[in-house]
Amino acid sequence: MTRVQWEWLFLDVQDAELDRPLSPAFTNRFDAEAWLGEHWRHLATQGVAAAQLLQQGAPAAAALPLRAG
């Protein structure tokens, strides 16, 4: 049985994919979402405008903007 891999795709303000920073890989959605909840402010300071959750490389949800307010 293969574990499902979850990871984040990071986007800039023009919705272009960023090659840095890299997302860790997760074995479940809960851990992936919890990680983003803990790290979104730091990611935003690195130029990440939005993050999209991927399940085995395919979009699993709409992109989430990383901004306060």
C-alpha cells in the first residue's frame, strides 16, 4: 500500500510557481495544513503570495492567499 503524498505549491503575486522555498512532503492532509498554519508568515516574507495543496502532484484545493487580514 502506497502512502498518499501531500505537499504545497507556492505561488508569487502573479500566480506563477516558485521554485523556492520547497515544501516538505506529508503523509496526510491534516499534517500538511497544520504545517502551513505554523509557517505561512515566514513563507510570506520569502515572497510566497499563495499556497496550493497538492495530493500526489494534483491540486487538492484552491490556492490560499498568505496575507494578514
